[in-house]
Amino acid sequence: MSLFEPENQFQPLAARLRPESLADFVGQAHLLAPGKPLRQAIENGQLHSMIFWGPPGTGKTSLARLLAHYAEAEFVSISAVLSGVKEIRNIVAMAKQVAGHGRKTILFVDEVHRFNKGQQDAFLPHVEEVTIILVGATTENPSFELNNALLSRARVYRLHSIDEEDMLGLLQRVMPGIGETGIKADIGVLKAITTSAQGDARLALNLLEIAADSAVDDTIKLDQLGPILGESARRFDQGGDLFYEQISALHKAVRGSAPDAALYWFARMLDGGCDPLYIARRVVRMATEDIGNADPRALQVALNSWDVQRRLGSPEGELAIAQAVIYLATAPK
């Protein structure tokens, strides 16, 4: 405890409601259903270094804390954004002292992909000797961002976004504990929050808490959510996994002759900040790869849309690309 970390420091709802047991955990049934390897490892206290890979708000930190809880191990958390080799050495020294008392140490590293090669290498001997149990969390594909030597010493678990049913269940479960007497909201309100959160449980709980602060008679009304939800930030990481998942979805929609779906993914990428010229290049590829001589004009339409984007920019160029996307989606394959 220090002057900068007072005992009564405010914590958001998502932090106060971290699950204390596997029964309280929401989502990730593919990893935590009875009989699944990760659930067995947690319940049996079988510690091994691991990497949790998934989008924000899927429970990476909570899973690491549960692992330490069930194994009765020391839990140390650092952020790769703020920490370096010096902090790692200090934690290793502490872990050796703890080991002398028969306890293991779990080192949780948030945003582990932010460590450079030298910093990642600093973990290797201590992970190899089991001085520390490394649990890393990342939103990026670890195969691209982490050293092979580190990956060979850790098991990778992929976490998925929380689905709507689980998210609604979570919100309904926590409402009675908000404030002094609890909070009420109909299903339409909860669905609006769930949709805005896009699978991020932390964001959903934060939005619910903000809405509760402005509730009238302890009841959240749908019409008060507008200013709170605002223009919800669409998930999009330029050059990351979600970036390639969305361009892949656009390509598959065109290939599957689904013009509405193709326009949706095209709009999602633009809304997320993607360069329209990048999309135009991919549309040209679709014209040759999926359509080709089934409709030779498709390539010309795609090239024309690229040219319009270069010459006129937005928004006229984006309309031309949208026209090409529709043409390709409805063309023979």
C-alpha cells in the first residue's frame, strides 16, 4: 500500500465483479466446460506457462487470477507497455524467495506482444526452470508477435468474444448488486448495451454502470442510452487479426454471391478507418480470382472503381468501389 494506492481507491464495476470461481466465469465454454483441458488444469492446480489470445473483455486477466487462486500461488501482474527487463528481474528475485516457502509465483503479463525480442528472451531461463509460471495476455496472433522459443515453452489458448446470450445473462446477474438497492432494466435496454459492447464484457459492464448512474427511480430507460452509447467504436485493428478477418469476410461474401453482406463488410472496414485504396486493390483481386472469364467485364468495373478513388477520393470514390462490390457479388463465378 502507498500514498498513490489508497485502500478505498475506486474500482469500476468490471473490476469489482471479477469471478471468484469457475462457476462465476462467463463465456469460453470451449476451454472451461467440464472435461476441457484448461478447466482441469485450473481445478487441479496444474500450473504451466500459457498465453491467452483473444479480443478485449473476454476474461484473460480473470482466468489468470483464477489459476492463481485455485493453485494457491502468488499472483504478480505487470503490463508490457510499462515494464521492462529490470521489473522482470525483480519479480524473479521475489519468486525465488516465495519458492523457499513452498509457493509458486504466477507472473501475468498484459499485452505481452509489446515486449521486444530481448525482453521476451529474458523470460526463457526462468520459465524453463519454473521459477515463474508465465501467463501472457495478447490481442494479437502470438505466432506472429512472440518468439518461437517462448511459444515452445507455453501453451496457447484462444479466447472468443462473449456471445449475446452469455452477455445478457451476465448483465441480468449483476443488476441487483449495483448501488444500494440494485438496478432494473428491460430486455431491450440490455440488448442495446450488449450490441454496443460487441462481445467485450468489460465494456458492457462499464456501459451498464454509467447508465445506472443516470437512472431514474433505479430504472434504466432505453431512451437514455443514446448519449451513453454514442457512436460505439467498431472493433478494427489496422494490420491485426480483426483487420484480416474483415477483409476475408468481404471476400467470402463476394464469392458467395451475397451483395448485402458484401456491402456490410465494405462499410464496416471504411467505418473502422481502412484505406479505401486497399479495399479497391482487393476488389481487383476478387474480380480476377473469383470471377475471371465468367464475366470479363468485372475486372474493368473493379479497375474503374480504383481509378475513381485515386482521382476523386472520398466519398465519391467509395461509392464507385461499392458499385464494384455489388457487381462482383452478383456476377457469375
